[in-house]
Amino acid sequence: MIRRKSGQFQGLRMQPELQQPSELRREPKKVLSSVDEQVTHMGTGVRTGSGTAASVEEDDRAANLFPPPLPQPRICMWKYLDIHSMHRLEKTANNEEMREVLAELLGLGYPEQSPRDAITLDLFSHALIFCAQQGFSVEQTSTAYALLQDLHKACVATPLGNVEECYRYFTSVLFCHGVRRPPFSINLFKEEQLLALADYVVNTYFRHFKLYKYVFTPQVRLDLSLTYTGLQSPKLWPEDETGQVSILRAYIKTQLNKELEQLQQLVEERLKASEERLSSKLTALERPFQLPSGKGKNKTK
């Protein structure tokens, strides 16, 4: 199923850390500082509800809306699929058999019964099919799978929007495997292979980024309450004073009806005035054109 090419990276297992760009280090700090300033001026209550069959533990973890820091870009060959897993995948005869082996490697129990497992299996199985169509070696296929796996983890780490951060992280990890600069990066992919892999991820994953985030992250609802300094807190109506609430509601409704009547009368008056102006202009145009008396006498002579 998956073509195997002998390469010099077959036994390589190193994963050195790549220095994270300054933008990736400074941006989470800016976000956290701005959020801290807002929290001092307002009180927020967050309630999370699972979009699909999410567990209570996942909801509790998602209650913390601070975006987690992205991992540092590093070489990720053999990170998830080792050489033995790649040998099992390349021995498969068709796509269905490859999906069964991949589901076993991913630890997916019954993808037919779980929408999340089915989407995960489709995501990575199509990625492996793309690698086979491009003629990637087992080292390149394992790396491409790890790139997509890390990108997916960064996407579902928070229910908030982080598409720009994920794209910068993806490009940083991609360049770790396109430039020979050991121990930070290796030239595993050629230039045209990097472009093909980047186009595939952009056209498949990033185009459906919000859909993946909707399926794999819990839905979040924010209840916002503002408190102003120097003002008394508003008094809530007791439950037994429903009569006063109904009187106040009727008074507000009466005042609104009066305002609407006045507004309607004003609009009708303006429409009537515009119709009168228009009719006067039309009558002026319909009258026959009359020459001055002096010019008419000269023509008769």
C-alpha cells in the first residue's frame, strides 16, 4: 500500500528542540496579560457544554479558556508511527485493510459508532493515501503523519480560535524537515515535496479548521456581568412582588406604544409633504410651454 524507500534516516530517532521564534514566545504573554487586565474590571462566569458526547472531565478541562502554549517545533520523525508500524501499513493490500491497521495503531475501538473516531480515522487515512500517491518514503510518511497529528492536537487544545497560531506552528515544524541544520533541522523533504505537503494540509485541514474545532472541542457559553465603581448594585425584584413587575411592564408598554404612534404620525406627515411636492412638479411639467408675448408678435409681423 505504502511504498518504501531506503534512506539514510531510517534508524534516526533524535528529536532535538528547535528554538522557538520570538513571536511565538511573546504572543501568549500578550494574550494572557490583556485577559488579566479585563478580568480585574469584570466578573465572568463560564459554562461549557459538550457539542457531542464529551465526558465531564473534558468539560472541566475546557473550563480554563486560557489558550495553552504551543509546543516547540522539533524534528518529529518516528514520533507516532515507528518503523515497525510503517512496515505493518506498507504490507496492507488495499485501503480498507490499511484503515483497519491504522485504527488499531491509533487505539480507535469502534469508529462506526463514534463520530470523533470516524473523523480521526478519515483524516489520517487520507493523509497516508496522499503520501503514497506522492511516493514518500517510510521516513517521510511517518514525519508527515506526525506533522498532521501535532497540528490536530494544537487545534483541539482550546475551543477558542487559534488558526493563525496553528498555521505558524505548522510552517515552523515543516521547515524543521526541509533545511539541513543539525541538530535543529534536517533536509528530509525536497522543495517540491514541502510545497505539495503544505498545499495538502492547507486545502484539507485548514479549510475545515472550524469544523474540526467544533467536533473535538466543547461548546462554550460566556455569561458576562459588569460592575461599575461608585454605583450601587441594582436591586432585583423579589419573587413575591410579581404585581409590581406587571404594573411596570404595562407602563413601559404604554410608553412604547405612544412613541410608536408619534413616530408613525411623523412619517405619514413627511410622506404627505413629499407627495404634494411631487404632484406640484408633475402639474408644472404637464402645462404647455408658452412663449413670451413680445416674441410672439415679432413672428406674426
